[in-house]
Amino acid sequence: MNYDFIKGKINTLDLKILKSFNNLPADTNEKIKGFYFRFRRFSKFYLTNEVILNNKDTNFFQPKSSNRYTGGKIRKFDKLESSILNKIQSIVKKNFLIYLEKEKKYEFGIHQLRIKCGKDHPGYPVPEGWHKDGFEKIIILNVDSKNISGGTTRLKSKINSDKDDFAFMLNKKEFILVNDKKFFHYTDPINIFNEKASAYRDTFVITIKSVK
């Protein structure tokens, strides 16, 4: 089966997954006035006929045409903790394979992301602005959000349109699966709600492309 857009919810999120976001290293590619707002790990794996093969390469590259903010250079990240990657692979198999073609081999890129914001610093889930990532499909899975306002996710098929095709807040355990070739996507900046407490948005962004 093949879909352009799906919004859904997974059944469970392991407590270890929730806690693992506290251990993400800062993404040194992205800061504003000395404030690191993005923390990240990244891993890749192949999947065909429900058999998984991990890829040790943690390089990530996007052309400038896809990402004008940090595109055009190879970015290398620390890989996901092995136990967390195993849990995410299980989530992929249980929840997302139904939306893909069974006979194909796919490469999955797993971005584990925490976006922080503070009193004087918004957090930017999508610093590159409206974009396509250059894959066949992407999944955005919300793991948790704390003490924030903003963060609406938006999709539109025509970049020059004044109206969104879809716009919504992703709550805990909710996901969208999007045809990256059809839709441009964006998520609004986040701002702190209570300045006396920490504020962040935790997500997995999963990129998908078929390979031979």
C-alpha cells in the first residue's frame, strides 16, 4: 500500500525511550547567539521482508536545494544508543510497514531530536524553513513536549500557497507519515511557557527511501 499522508498514533512508548532524550549531544551545526537549541543522534538501517540490517554510517547529507540552512555539507552525528535503536526498529515494523510496499528494500534514517527553548531563545524544529527533505517519505513521531507553546506542524503541496493543506499539533505518541515528494513541510518555532522550568520538544524524524 502507498499513501501520501497519514496521521495516526502508536500504542506504546517505552520509558527508556523517553529518558534517552536526556542524553542527546548538542547538534553543533545549529545554534543561535551561542545557544544550542537542537540535540540529536542519528542512525540508519535497511529493511526488506521485515529483516533489518544496521548501517554503521552516521553521515547525513542534504543539498542546498533541500536545506538552505545546513545543506551542502556532510554532517556526522553520534549514533542512537543500541537499545533505543532496537526499540525504534520494532516500532517501525509494528506501525509503519503497513504503509510501504512489502516487496521493496528501504533505507531508514532515524533522527532522534530534542529542540530546546529558553527565556531569551526560541527553539527551531525546522531552521531551514519550508522544505522537502529529498526522500520518498518522512515520519514525524512526537515523543514528548514539555512547557512549550508553538510547534504546529504544517504541510502544503504548493510552496507559494498562502494556505496550509494540513496544520496540527502532534501530541504524545502521535505521528504523521508524509509523501516527501508531494508535500513541503514546516514546524513553527517553540517558545517557553513557564520561564522557571525547562522546555523542550522531543521527536523522532524518520526518513525513508527505497534502494536496490
